[in-house]
Amino acid sequence: MTTDRYSESGVSIERGDELVERLRQKNKSIGGFAGLYVLNESTGLVACTDGIGTKIELGLRFNRVKDLGQDLVAMCVNDLAVTGATPLFFLDYFATSKLDVDQAEAFIEGVREAAASCDAVLLGGETAEMPGFYGEGHFDAAGFAVGQVNPKNVIDGSTIAAGDLIFALPSSGFHSNGYSLIRKLLQDEVFSADDKAPGSDRLWKDVLTTPTSLYVNAAKEACKVCAVKGMAHITGGGLSNIDRVLPSTCSKKVDLTAIPTPEHMHWLADQAGMDETERFEVWNMGIGFVFVVSPNDAQSLRKSIDDLHLIGCVE
């Protein structure tokens, strides 16, 4: 389907999907959350890269630069975690028009702290000054994460079968996707950043700059207590990310009413005129990470991880 409101903000999910499909024709390993490089029978390296997107503009506007560092780390290490890999190290690329040392230091400190909370090391990075390319005071950033996993233990969704259950962990907010539309709604004065978000005692500017949740430790714990069959990081594309770990013979059945969607997310989607399908495709709508397990493992998973929600099953 066409995400009309998101497309109007300048972003096309369909174009992104088309590019991935073209690249996959030349490299079959492209298209997952992260890539696996096998060193030997017992050691594999998992790597991925990502950015923050246009949320950076709001982070700058509302002085939440350090929190953007966690966004960058989370967008990468959460992708690593879905394979069952443990993060080892992280690198960042920070590009700006003219280097503001205080700004860069705050951002990189956010990166360092977030990586450390996942037992990963900030191994290095690159800073680039590109005058005339970026607006004054603005920057962009990319992250690169590498983790380790035994190739025999890689979680790739291949054992998922009909009847398996889908559990979800809540998101901390909009995370780092769909912000081109959010910024357009702000620009069009559909709502004000200084207003309280519906159903919340927080201002919109605080809600919108809440950093992306880190799910690495929850994924590790889940893999310790049960045989996790598949995991998905819910980012751009929303619930469709679950499809990326399902075998071609399976599909998901999700109960949208079981998803813990904050009132302000539905309110904003209503103001944007988004139908049910589009809002769950553009935004995470309250969930950030998903586990697929056998019904036999459901109790163990629920006991080990707090705030887990059963949202559906596999057909």
C-alpha cells in the first residue's frame, strides 16, 4: 500500500523496498537486520549500520544532543540483537558544517554511554567538517556496530512455524522513525511542541526527543531462558518488520488492540489523517522489539522479561 501522508512529507517506504529488492538480486544476503560473516565453526561476526534520520533536527532544536547518541547506538545494536549476537564494539561517523566541540562531545558521550550499557566498546569514529554542505549548527551521524555469535546459534527465523506466539516489548516513544512526517505536522502547526501530549503529563518536545530503547539485554536474557525462534526490531516499516523473520510459508496475525499504544500516538495519527494500516507502517505505535517463540516457551519468556505483551501468533 502507499503511505500517503508519509510520502507527502518527502519519504517513500516503497522506494526503499524497491532498492533493497534490486540489491538483493545481486547479493542474496542483503535485506536482513544485520549481516553475518563466518570466521570459523564457532565464531561469526555480525555487522550492521544505521543512522538517526531527521529526528536530529528536533534533538538540535530542543537541546537533546546527548540523547541522539543513544538513538544512534540503539538503531544499530537492536538490529544486531535480533540475530542472537552480542555487541562487541561500535564506531560513529559525525559530519557537520563547522565543528562545535561542545556539541560533538555531548553527542559522542551519549554514544559511549549507550554502547557501554550494552557491554560494547566505542572503538573509534570519524569527524568530518563539510562547510557549505550542512546548515550552520547542524550535523548528521551514522553508526556501525559489530557483534559476535556462534554461527550454529544464529537466530534467523527458519524454525518458526504456525502456532508460534508473538510477544512484544514497548517502545519508549517514536524512537527514530517517521520523523519527517512529525516535523511536517509541527511545521503545519497541527500541534505545538510546547503543548502537553494527549494522555500524558509530558510536553510534546519531551515525548518526541525521548531516546530509542536499547533491547540488547532483554534479547540476551530471552535467549538464555528459552529457544527464541525469531526476533524483530520494529523500526521503519512498523509491524512489517516482523515479516522479515518469518519463513515464506508463514504470515503473522497481530491483534492491534493488544499493542500498548500511547494515546498521543493515535491522536497524532488521527490529526495526520492516517488510516490504521498506514499508522502501523510508518510508526512503531508503541512496540519496539518482538520475540517469536513456541507456546511451550511462553511461560519462561514471560517470567524472565518484564512488561511483555502477547500481540499475536504465526499462521
